[in-house]
Amino acid sequence: MDEKQEARRILEGWKGSSYVFGLNVLRKAGEFAAEFGDETILVGSSSKWAQKHLKEIMDSLDEQGVSYNIVRGARPNCPREDLYRIALQIANYRPDSVIAVGGGSTIDGVKAAIVLTTFRPSEVSDVLGVNWDVAGMIDPYFGTGIVTKMKEATGRDLTPMIAVQTAASSAAHLTKYSNITDPIVGQKKLIVDEAITPPRAVFDYGVTIGAPRDLTLDGALDGIAHLWEVFMGATGKDYYEESKRITTLGFKLIIKNLKDALKDDVDARVALGLGTDLGGYSIMIGGTNGPHLGSFSLVDVLTHGRACAILLPYYTVFFSPSIRDQLLTVGPILQDEGFISKDADLESLSDRELGETVAKGMIEFNKSLGFPTTLKEAGATQAHIDRMLRAAKDPQLKMKLLNMPVPLDPAAGDIEKYMKGVLEAAFTGDLSKITTKEE
């Protein structure tokens, strides 16, 4: 069984008939919408590039006898105002389902908008104990399991969502996450809840053909971050072997096929889509940690995938005493692709040496794509470092600290003692600034 076949088998075993993926499958969206009723809202991009794909979905809705209204999707990182605009339209129309067509930003925005239109502010205030001034906003839902708590308290279900992915990237169409950004303060926050996982999803990998180079690269690196962050945090967890299996497969699919995907080779585009979908599976069995946490504070200077790509090597060094087997799993993949010297005897290296070797391989991979390799090179400032350190102490983002293979306790001063050095290393490129907890 080749790598693509194995990935298909894993995804089919995970999602079953609720997820249709491959080539020429876009029209399945209409069939899914018809399962839930005869009225839907189609939330999608207004860009010229997206129109032919939206037209195909509209044709499928017409064939199924499903009426629809069209709403513009979200901008990158889903600013709050886009979320509220989409929520207002859902509240006005009260459809039987909502179809989100786009990348992670639009899909995340629709997830959150459906939540907002499901529960009344009075219910949010009573159940969650928040003041009226925020009960009608998205803020009370940031964190883990809040939507489920509201569902259980009110007995109310969310409007069914059909997520139609158009980018090999976040795998938002498959997952329980919704990232929403406050552009005024430049901070992204996260809803984590099984209740917002779309009950139906479609990804026609052919839609990604012709996607801009930067979008393709950012998406691929986001997929790698999903795989690697979860695998690093899997030490001692019951899902370790499963994480190891999908990380190995996902790394190979993404790293080996990325450059051909940029040339719009169809097989490579399929492989890239499968690899990033495995990244989605990864973040459903475990959670991301340091790089994703840091990326949430860099939204004004970096795309999400690029921010994760820059931070990933530096956290790899910091975690190295706890992730030797993980390093020996992905190191040879980077070595086979020429990003680590073929002469390097990875098994003989100390934990720190191994961590630095793999990190440097990741940095070489980033360089080969034309990515910046430090935060300073990417245009970040000391103010961004300070923002990342503050965000690490935010209780609504605590899940990212809990997912780390090396636990950090803000109350014990660990953010200043350890994370600050990691971020300074990421800013300058100087790995010696990283102090591991064993040192």
C-alpha cells in the first residue's frame, strides 16, 4: 500500500461517510445539504478565483432542490467583525444548514457564527455566569468545552454545517477548533469543542490547483505543525503510536510532494491534501502547543502557517530532552530529503544535539521554500515577544501549555524562565538562548 492509499484508509476509517474527499467531489455538498432540509446559506469567497467552485456547489443545490442565500466569507484569520456579520445573516435567514466554502478562516468563522446564533445572551449569562455586556459576544466561548456546556444546559443543537475546504492547510473542515482574531490588539483566541466539528465535510483536492504559491506553502507548513506539535506532546499518552504513525506518513506526503504541488502536479496536490488532512486527524487525537500559541500573537506580521514554521524548530530544541523517539522518527525523513547531512549519525547524538540537528534541518527546509527563519527577519519586534509572553499567561489559552511535553507553569515563573529564551532564540536565530528544564 503506497502512502496516499494508506492516508485514504486512515481518513475513511476516521470519518466514514461524513467526509467526501478526492477529485471531482465538489457536487457532494448539495447532497449533504439536502440531508438537513431544503434551505441553506452558502458562505463563500467573493473572489474571482472562487466563483467557478461556488457555481458548481450552487448547481448541486439546485439539483437537490435546496434553496440558498449567499453570504460573503471571512478575511484571513477571521476578524471578529466578519464573524458577527456572518452570524447576523444566519440569524436573519434561520436556515436548515450552513455551507462554508473556503479555507480555515471562513470555516472557523461559520463555526463560531453558528454558536452565536444558537444561544440567547440571557442563557449564556445564566449558564456561564458572565455579565450581560459580553453574553452576546464570542468571548465567553473561548477555551475548552464551553459550547458543549451550553448545549447540555439548554438542550439546543447547533445548526448543521457542511464544511467545504478549498486549501490544503488547517483541516478546519474536520476539526473541533475555531480561531477568531481581535485585530485591534492583534491577538487570536480559540474555541475548542467537539460540538463545533462540522457533521459533514467535502474537500475536492482539485480545487487547490492554481492556488497562490504563498497560500500553498503556508498551508503545508500548518499541516506539518499540526502533526509535529501533537507528536511532540504525545510522550506517555495512549495515542502515542497512532500519532507516530500519522506524523511519519503526513511528513512524507507533505515534504516529498510540496515542490511538485507548487507546479500544480495533480498527484502532488492530492498528496498534499491528504497530508494536511492527516494534520487535522492529529489535532483531534491530541493538541498543538508552543508554536501555535505563539502564532496567535503574530497575526499582524505573519500568516499562521509561516508563524508556526518559524517557531517550530526552536520549540523542538526546548522539548528535546522529552522527545528523543520523536526526533529519531522525523529526523531520517528530513535526512532523506537532504535537509540534514547524510553523514549525521542521529542515534549517537545526545538529546540536545539531536534536537538542534533536527531543528536545523527544519530551518533548512524553511529556507528552501524562501521562508524567513527568525522572527526578526519576518518583521516581528520586541513588542511581539512581549505579547506572546502575556498570551501564555491567559487562562483562555491554557490548553496550549497543557499540551506541551515539557509542562510550563506561569505561577512558578516558567514563562519568563524558559519560554522567554525560546522566543528570544526564535527572534535572533541563536539556539544557545534556549534553556531546557533539565539544564
